[in-house]
Amino acid sequence: MTRVRARDTPARMSRAHELVVILDFGSQYTQLIARRIREASVYCEIHPYNASYEAIAARSPKAVILSGGPSSVYDEGAPALDRRWLELGVPILGVCYGLQVIAHALGGKVEPAAHHEYGAADLRVLSNEGVLRRLALAETTRVWMSHADRLVNLPSGFKVIAESDNCPFAAVANDSARIWGVQFHPEVEHSVRGRDIVGAFLFDLAKIAPTWTPGSFVSDAIETIAAQVPADDHVICGLSGGVDSTVAAVLCHRALGKRLTCIFVDNGLLRLGEFEQVQRSLGGEMGLPLIAVDARERFLSALSGETDPEKKRKIIGRVFIEVFEEEARKIKGARFLVQGTLYPDVIESVSHKGPSVVIKSHHNVGGLPERMNLKLIEPLRELFKDEVRAAGKALDIPAALLGRHPFPGPGLGIRCLGDLNETRLDALRKADHIFIEELRTSGLYDQVWQAFAALLPVRSVGVMGDGRTYEETIALRAVTSVDGMTADWAKLPHDFLARVSGRIISEVRGVNRVVYDISSKPPATIEWE
């Protein structure tokens, strides 16, 4: 997704909340650490391990967590720890590589383990103090290990507080220095008492107040937006009808009232009835100032004959910017643009390893701020996806809107594989509508994170009535997930899938075969293109 980094980033909406800093050493679980802390109603931020110590220390963090990572402390160019973090005077928790880098910096010894320990292990509590104070003495609990090196000699002042069969220093403590470390990953679900360990660190050791709540975020955000936009300026928001843009728009509307205008563009790639439904629910029932633009012919004309998915995205993005810009220029005093940047986007842009390989790009309103000299408002840039929904609930946005499954920026353009034309798109809309309708009727809609139909340019022989058919294929996709970063295919009942397949083949012209996608992410992506 194209993201515009704001030169005019708003003041942090967490200004009244105590801060926990997570230093990222490259672990695949770093965001899980943040999620566990946020779940405990504590505000935290992820920064690369080599972020400016001075800049972060000036914000007076209440605690610091060092994440895991794939490196060995002895590797050439391995992420190193700035010793000043250990001298900051606040509680420090090292997780896996974070523990090893602490020990290495303080004179302990780390060496390769006999074998890479990956998976569940039984942790034995030798001393229920420090981060283990909420566990019982001599308790054995299941934890998740993932490391190739291990600590073999402790730095001065440290002691062992837990062990496992293959890890004699599974948890260590230096209470006087307020430094603790664990060789396992308390942030993952497989670590049974992980939340108790994180809670002990946050509340018992760091004495942090749990003030980061959806309600507090909403009040902070409204106040910040109101202060950011001068009284004579106007704000525009590209509304898609999805959860992120809806919550961002409602926040801005609460802060600015009539000085907000939302622009909703029908690109011909929306779901069945969506153009009318968004106008009715957001513009009518919720009272958002809304301009609805029918640009279907313009988009489909530009996309005619194009089958390459990346080229499709670029065309959709380019035409969207053209249409949006034309409408935005009609709004007097427009100086700001609302964008639904989420915290994972922010983390990605500052990763210590640099931006990830681009798997696929989704269009956004990238390019507009520069072209139109607009400043950005990104009210959701500190939130994970589930926190956006929680904020929406605090704003009294109807559950039916907050519970909608994610829908990609290019819409059906990346679910209709091959050529895009009205006939194929109409078939896909109807098939998708049947699938979603049956999910809702069966009470399964809220049990999956995302579900949709994709139209494949694959023809196969079929028989309908007494005639032979040679028509296209619908692929049904449903996944379970928390935030879409990883996902598993949903185990929907066979009789349900049979009913959906029967309806689609009977009711959708041009389709004679339905298949169900049982691929997980990774290695597959959720969307097909």
C-alpha cells in the first residue's frame, strides 16, 4: 500500500499516557509484544534497536523491552545494544535475543546451543520474584522457545529464577539494577502464563497505570485534531466505507464538524449495493458530510484489456487520484487530508531492516498531499486493527459497520483475475453477495476475519440441464486471523459450502464450478492478487 509519510505529523495522541518502549532487534514476534502490552491498557511504541537514545529518553519512558531477533550476538554486524539503555534507571526486560544482548553487553557469556531450540518447553520456576512474581514457587508451566544461542555465564549481579531441560538460564534477574530477562517468548499464545509475566513487568515492577483505553484514545484524538486544524481550514477524507476510513472520518467529524468533507468514489469495483449502502449509512444515518462520485465508466475504460495485477493497481490508483483531486479542488479552504494509516504501517516504515519486500501494492491517496499542498491528519497511526474497532465502538459507530470484513483498496479489481469488464464483475458481485449472505444467515460471518469470492479466468466443462457448459470458476476464500499479518483458512462446514456452491452455480450466469481455498498465510496471501 502506498503510504505518504507526513512531514506534518500530528502531535502524539498518547501524550498523557505513560510510555513503554520496545526496541526491535528483528523478531517476528515484536508486534506481538506490543499487542500484549496494549491489551493490558498500557501505551507502547516499537522503535528500531538503533533509534536515537536521546530522543526517546527525553520522553521519559517508564520501561524498556528488548525484543528477540534472528542474529547471534557474535555475528558480524549483529544488532548491538547501546549501554545507555541499561543505565536509564527504568525497568528493563530482555526477551530471547534481548536477554542475550544484555548479557553480552554486561560481561556474561553467550554461546551456540547444542541444537536450535524451537517449540514448547516446560519452564520450572526456581524463584518467584521479578517478572515471575505472579507464578508459584516450583511451578512448571509451558513456554515457547525459539533460539539457536543460549546464555551460559551470567553477568555480575544476576541470578537464575527459572530453567528448562535444555535452557539452564531460562529466566534471570538483577533486581537492584531493575533488569530482567527471559530466554523464551512470553508474548506468544503458546506461553501459557505469558500475560502474567508481562503483567508483572508492567504493573508490579514498572508501576505503570493502565490508562490506554479506547475511550482515552478517542478523547485525546479529538482534542489533537481540533488543535491541529486552524479555524478557517477545511479537511477532506477519502471514504471507502471500510472500518479504518469510517473511524478516522468519525473522529475528524467529532473534532471539526462541518469543516470535514468526505469523498466516496465508486470505481466500478465495489461490492453489490455498496455505493448506495455507504451513502445511506455514513452519509445519512451517521450524518457525515459526504460527496459521492460515480466514476465507474472512467475506471473500467482505463482498465479495459489489462490483466497484470500490479498494472491494474497502478491504473486504479492513478485514476482514483485524478478523480479525488478534481473533487477536492472544489472544496474551499481544503488544507488537510485524512489518511487511515495504522500502526503496522508506521512500524514497517521504520524497521531496522528497512522496508519489506513489496508483495503487492494497494492504492491509497498517495501523491495527493504533495500535488495539492495538503497536510496529513493520521488519527489512527498509533493503533492496531483491533484497536481501531475498539475506538469505533467507543465512538458509538454501529457494530454492523465495525464488524465488516476488510476490503482492499483496489476492490474487486484484484478479486476478478484477468480482464475486467461489467459482465465478469457483475458475476463476481453476485457470487460474493451470496457467500456473505449465507455466512450471515448461518451465524458464521463474525467467526471469520475475512471472506470473499474471487473469479478465476479458468474455464471448465460442466453440464446444466441437458446442455454442455464451458464457463468460469469462482474460488471462495475465508480466513481466521487477528490482524491479517498471518491467517489460517477457515474450517467452514461442508454442508454450508455445498449450499453456497449450489446457489452460486444456479444463480450466477457464467459460472459452473466453485472451489474453496484452503491455503494459509504464509505461504499464500489472503487476497489472490
